[in-house]
Amino acid sequence: MLELVFNTLRNVGLGIFVNGAFALQFSEIEQNLAILAVIEGISLMLVAGYGEIKFRKDKR
């Protein structure tokens, strides 16, 4: 069950990252928000990855 949470969190982070990267390329609004979205997406994916690694270590 916890693996499902990590996978979902990783997918949400990937979606936020992709939308932020798209906004950086094709939008004419302030780029600060798009950069924050990219950073948020990367950090979500990192947290999910570290959580899954820790979960697998504790499971052994």
C-alpha cells in the first residue's frame, strides 16, 4: 500500500515538473512561478524516491 503512495507522489511530481517546463518554454508570464513549479516537481520526485528506498530498507 505504501508503494502505491510513493508511486502516486512520484507521478504527481512528474506532472508538476512537466507543466512547469512547458510554462517556461511557451508562456509569456513571469517565469518565477514556472521555475518554482519545476523545483517543486523535482523535490516531490526526490522525496518519493527516498521514501521508497527507506521503506524497502526497513522492510528487510
